[in-house]
Amino acid sequence: MALGLQLPAAASLLVFCGVLSFPVGQEKRDSAGCGYQSCHDTKPTMLNVHLVPHTHDDVGWLKTVDQYFYGDRNDIQHAGVQYILDSVVDQLIKNPDRRFIYVETGFFYRWWKQQSPSMQQTVKQLVNEGRLEFVNGGWCMSDEATTHYSAVIDQMTIGLRFLNETFGVCGRPRVAWHIDPFGHAREHASIFAQMGYDGFFFGRLDYQDRNRRRKEKEQELLWRASDSLTPPMADLFTGILPNGYNPPTGFCWDQLCSDDPIRDDPDLEDYNVDDVVQRFLRAAKSQALVYKTNHIIMTMGSDFQYENANLWYKNLDKLIRYVNAQQANGSNVNVLYSTPSCYLQELHRANLTWSLKTDDFFPYADNSHNFWTGYFTSRPALKRYERISNSNLQSCNQLEVLGGPISRKGLFGQGDSETLRKAMAVAQHHDAVSGTEKQHVANDYAQRLAKGWQHCQVLVSNSLASLTGSSAERIYCDNLNVSVCPLTESSKKFSVSVYNPLGRTVTWPVRLPVNGTAYSVIDAQGNSVDSQVLPLSGATQEVRRNRGFAVNELVFQVQAPPLGYSTYSVSLLQDQPPPSLPQHGAPTVIQNKFLQVTFDPDTGLLTGLSNLETKQTIKLTQNFYWYNASDGNSPESQQTSGAYIFRPNSSTPFMVNSKAKVERFQNTVVQEVRQWFAPWVSQVVRLYADSKAVELEWTVGPVPVNDGQGKEVITRLDTSIKTAEIFYTDSNGREVLQRRKDYRPTWQLKQTEPIAGNYYPINSRAFIKDDVDQLTVVTDRSQGGGSIYNGSLEIMLHRRLLYDDYRGVGEALDERSEIFPDGLVVRGRLLLSLERPAVAADTHRPLAQEVVSQPLLSFTDGGLSQNTALEFSGLQASLPPAVHLLTLSQWDDESVLLRLEHQFQSWESKVNSQPVTVNLQKLFSTLDVLGFSELNLSANQWKEEMSRFDWTPEKEEKPLLKTFEDPSVWEVTLRPMEIRTFLLRVTLK
């Protein structure tokens, strides 16, 4: 159903019809047939066993998402999602007691579109009666180590919106369900809490952690997932499932399983009811010993099961009947069909206190030498492409709003943001951006992102044509990272539009491949911009592999207004001397007005970094190393390094080279030192004129394996900072967590892998600090890293492995392509800043946002027409430094979705860790905001109607949810780490 939103007084006469169904929270608010009201009765004096029929359907892994849906390529894996849903619905109809949960909305959406109206009505009835229940509800079940929070929120929003619009209140999941991801991030738990989930269940955690929790009955806990948001805002009840996500041993009745069915005719051979019942009672009572209440959960299903659901349900019906019949003989076990939400409701009704957790569940090991820390870096090129695609999607979403309806159907044809939005949603899957899929599946993910970007390019071109008033064709150069752009390489006169998706003015270096030796660059105000031409490095000419023919690079700094663009005109200057030749040999120093970087003239390596403003200096050396990967031939273990697992065969890495061959260039725009370590490792150290960060652009590959040894390549920064074995990493690009070598906050660690067991996911930044200095490294993609030595920070850049790690993918992580038949070459950037710890976040927070949401460049050939609008901002003014515009996207014809976030933690900045107020009516330059209403984070409930189960932590009072009043009708206040979501009714001015 549609609801009228309650609008501020100024717009009270307007009727604003949204698409949200009636929101629900606690069980008393559920409709009669679904959710908590649909749960089967339990018996308070007995052990209640909640059987949860389910399937785990990877949105790509061994097969592509399409192959999985259709049941194609069963020679790889027998799996067909369409048949699972067909079969489950058929079996649910036959018995109203049966239950089933479904998770991956991306698959369900495909299936739903193919159903007849009568079948859709049947499924709606099953959902309305709570017999088919959605849990989690995102487009996929996202990875938790390598995903960025903005992309996670987006993919959850897509899935939950579809469920909300299709099924209303009964389609809203109450429970988050991450049964397969390989470790669990604190930021994910915070996100789920802010989306209104009552609880969270997962299957994997470190084997040592599980053993301790089993002994102490702490497999169910309260996770406090933010140190900035006021409890219980980010508190999330969390349950660890007993068997991963599989059934108890001996009770798998899928066609993929080999367990005996229940043979219950005593006149026939092999009657086994008594044996099955007794084995089940033993399993239930054993499980109950390690949980806290008289309710336990059993996951009755696994990967792509229920393709023939009759096998499962026929046996489960019998199991329930025969086990419960033993109650007449004194058994105290009661078995029932259930769902995670029904199980959660019983835990809530128990009214107990629960242990409190404030860290996360990384790293994850399933045995003493099996740390799942390799996938933090696996497939680094795909990880970077996913991050770029996320940035492009945000720009596309924004320009769809700012350009109006013509952006979707305009001068350059029909464009859309939905194709890229769905491709990005699929890419968040825990076997996608994680890098743990087969190669042909990784290729499919990349192709989907590329296709989505093609659709967005049309939309962006239409929008910019409308905003600029220019009908000139726009060109997009997606290979600028390897200095390939046919237009700039061949044109003597062109323009570049720089669209900035951030809510504040951004200065950004532009590097364009050219063949001229000097150019004139003019900004939107007609001013000349300082530009320089440098020869392309040998490494760049190598990695572009005949895809371009430029010999030089044009470098200049651009400035783009908030949520807007600025246009720069570039013209070749004739008869100019060639660019200056490089100076050979290492410099002793490069510096600008903010930073100074020193080098050893003998080795060509970094030796120090100084902040000239704060008068800080640290010793800093940096080099490249590799770990030899275990090949499984060691006598103590057969475990190898692979897509998932990082297992070096020695704790001491091999140095690529103790010296670097060096070229240096110094001009008024940039100073750079080009270091060549080996034919497969090079780097450029750059310092731009106005930058407070040093850029390290690394190029690694093809990693040599002709010695028969897989390699895991790292860069290591060694400093004079006194770290006391502590370093810090971000969680999904947001809050920062402290890490300590050989330590876990919640149990006494027995460290068995001194390197891999000290690696953590780095999504956007990591830092080391002492009382005086903080060195922060901002990454351009998700990577793994650690601090193995005091004052040291190492980051894994690339992995090339020759063996599978026996975790299911069945393929060595040895990436090749037509362009790189000898092995993948990867390029990336690290940005280094040196600040006082008390103010370091004031630099690294905006810096990381610039890397995640980078400017979008588009080009037009020739001169600009006279009436072209060369500059535009979608905001009336820059947002305050603490505020990030997280989401601006078209919701329907009359409304847009807006998310604003406070991007600082409560403790990290004296200036910016304060509440900030924004006036929504004075936000946009081209949009009139007629009214608004606030939603939960996933935009599937009105914020004022969202309520969740409350839980009491051990040794603390139950936290009461605090509400804060905004200063006025149109003004909203953001507190540290708070994200607020609004549906705005708007018209173009």
C-alpha cells in the first residue's frame, strides 16, 4: 500500500505519496499472519528444536549468476535456483505447517518476473501467512571484509525495496543472515542495526573463538557495533549457528546428500525410525549443552539445496512427527518448523542478559594453519574495478537527479542507472569482490560492471548536455590508469569536464596521455592553469600493451565545485621544445609547502617523511617483498595458499631488490621519483604542489612463477614510530578499529601463523601512531595488511598462486588474460599522510572520501560553443567538513533519496567530532525541496515507526534509545558517525 508522508508544516498542504508499505517493528505491530505472529507454538518446559529449511544460493561462485539461476553448466556444479523456488513453493502449498526462508533477492527477483499472476498471488499468500519468509533481503549476501559501506547500503536498499513494494509489511526481513561470509565486520553489524533488524545470525568464526564460546555458552551475544553511536542505536543481537549452515550430521535429505531417508513402514525392510529418532535426540541434547536457553536452531539445508524439495519436506514431516511422539514416553524434546525470526523471538522472550562484544570477527581461521586472510587481496584488479564502478554509480545517480527526466531519455538516447546499480549489487556478493570465485565468473562480474557503466554513460551525457547547454558528444576514457585515451592522444584541441560527486570543493590531479610537448589549459573562468608535460614511464608503456600510442603525459590540477562540474579547455601549443629529460639517480629530497620526502642517494629508496607545517619528521623506508606461498608439501600440514587462505611457507619475506633504479622529474605541478625494482615491480613516488599526501603509485606483475613457487607480494613501510605492536584499520571504509599483534580482545589467542594470523582487512585506510606521530595510508581498493614489526605497516598488493586451497573454488589463483597472457599486471595507489594523532582524521577522512568518490572525467573534441555553461554546482554551498553526502538518487518521478552522514568518529577530531546541522531546504541549487520524511538506513521503514527488540548486556543496564530533537522543521543535526536517510519531494527550479 502507499502512505502519505507527514511533511513539515511549511509543506503540510502537499500530499506526498510514497511507496513504502506500513512499517513494523516489534511483534505487537505485526499483521495477523506473518512475521512473529506466524510462529508455531513452543513448549516452555521442553527443549524446543527450531528446524529452519533453507538454501544458500551464491550469486556467482563456481558458475556465473545466470548459470546458477538457470541450472546451466551442471558439469561444474549441479545447481539451478529457478528449480529450487519452483519446488519449494509447490511443497509449501501442500502443508501449512511447513516453513522456508529465502535470502538472495537478486535471484528471487528474476524468478518472480517469470511467474504467472496466479502463481504470484499464491506466493503472496505464502508470504502473508509466514510460510515463506525472507531473511536478510539484500540483492545478495555481501562480503564483509572487502566491501565498502556505501555499496553495502546500496545493495541492501535495492533488495529490500523490491520486497517492500512486492509484499508489503510481510516481505520485510526481521533478521540479518550472513551464514557464509568469511569473518564478520563491525560496520556491517552497525549497518544492520540501523536498518532495523532485530538480530543477526552467521555461520563462520575462528575455531579458537568458537571453542571458547561453546564452553562458556556465549554463542549468542550482544554486539555493540559502534563506539560513536549512542547505544542501543548500533547494538545488534548476534547468534552463531551450530553447524555453519548445514544440517546436523546424518540428517541431510537433499538430492545432493547421501543420508538415509526415514523408512517408517515396519512391514518393509530396513525400518529405521527408532534409530533416526534416537540419533536426533542425541544431537539435539548435545547442541543444547553449548547454548543458553531451552531453544536451539538447526539449519536444514545448504548450498543450492531443495531443487527437489519433496525429499526434504517428506523426511522433515516424519522427523517432527516421530520425535514429538516420544513426548508421550517422557521425552522433553519438542521439534517444530521454524524460521530465524521465530527462534529469535523465543530468545528475546527468555529475557536474559547477554555477553557484550565491541570488536569484530576478523581474522577467521578454520584450523591452526588455515587463516582466511588471503582473500583480503585476491583479484586486486577486480577489487579496484568494483571501487571505480561504485564511484561512477554515485556520479550517475546524482546526475540523474540534477539533470532531471531528460537525463534518462535525451539527446544521446536512453540511459539508466539501474543496470549499473544491479551489477554493483551482485558484485558485493561474498564470492565476487572477495576474489574467491572461478576466473570465468570474475570475468562475468567485470563484464556486468562494464555494461552497467555503458548505460550510465548515456545518462551522464544526457544530464551534462542539459546542464551545460552543449550537444557535443562526450567521450569517456576508462583506461587512464594506463595512460590510454584515444581522444587526448590524437586531438589538438579538446575540453575535459570534471564532475565532483562530493559535497565540497575538490582539487584533483589530472594526467592525460598526449603526444604533444606543451599545452595551454584554461579553466572555466578563463584563467590559465599551470600544466606540465612528462614522458611516459617505461612501466606504463609496458602495461598498456599496444592499447595506446601516447609518448607523454599532460599533468595539471583541477578544481571542481561540490556536486558539480568544472570544464577545462586544452589546446596543443605548436613548435614547443620536448619535455625535460629525466634526471637519473635518486634525489635527496622532494618537497612542497606541506611535506618533504627524503631518499637515500645510493639505494634510491625512501628514508624519511616530514610535515613542514607541524614540524614533524619520521624515519620512513619502503620496499617491496614477497612471501613464498605454501605448496602443501610441508610435513606438518597440507594447507596451501589460495584464493581464500594466506599461508606463507616462511615468516621472513624475500626483498625484491635492495636498490631501485631511479629517474626523477621536478616541475611546478608535480615532483616524481620513478623507481624500478625489477622487471615486474616499479613505483612512482609523487608529490603534487598543493597536496598534503604523498602518492605511491605501484605497478606489480606479471609475478614470476617460473621457479614453481606461488608468490604473495607486499609493500612494507618501516618507520621510527613507536607503535607498541598496535595498528589501526577501518571497518568497511567507516569506523576505525585498533589491532594488536598476536592478540584477540575476546579470547586468549594461541598464535599458529605469525604472519597470516596478524593480517586484517584494510578497506580504505590503515595507520600506525604513537603519542607524537601518525602515519596514515589511504588505499584505493580493499587489501590485506598487518603490523608484524614495531613501527611497521605492510600491505599485500598482489597474489599469484599455483595451487588451490581446498575451500571449494577448485582453481589456483593464477590470473591471466589476452592482454596479459604471462600473468596479471596490477597498478594502484597508496596515499601517505603524516600528522599529529589528535588532528590526523581531519586529513585522512576527506582524503579517503576523495579516493572512494573520485571525480568523473568526460571529454569533448574541439572547441566549446560560446553559450556552454562551463561550471555548475548542485549545492548552494559546500557541506561542512564533517558531513558527507552519501546518497542522492532518484526514487520515483517526484522524490529523491538523500543520505547525509557524519564522517568522523566521536573521539578522533577536536574540530570535526561535533554535531553538525544542515538545512535541507537550503541544500540544493537547482531543486526545490517541497517536503521530506525520514526513513531508516535501508529506506524500507519510516524512521519514527522503526522499533527493534531491546536486549540487556551482562554487567550493564539495558540501554534506552535516546531521541534527539532537530533545531527546526527543515534543519537536521548529524552526530558523529550518524547516517540519516530522507525521502525528499522535489521539483526542478
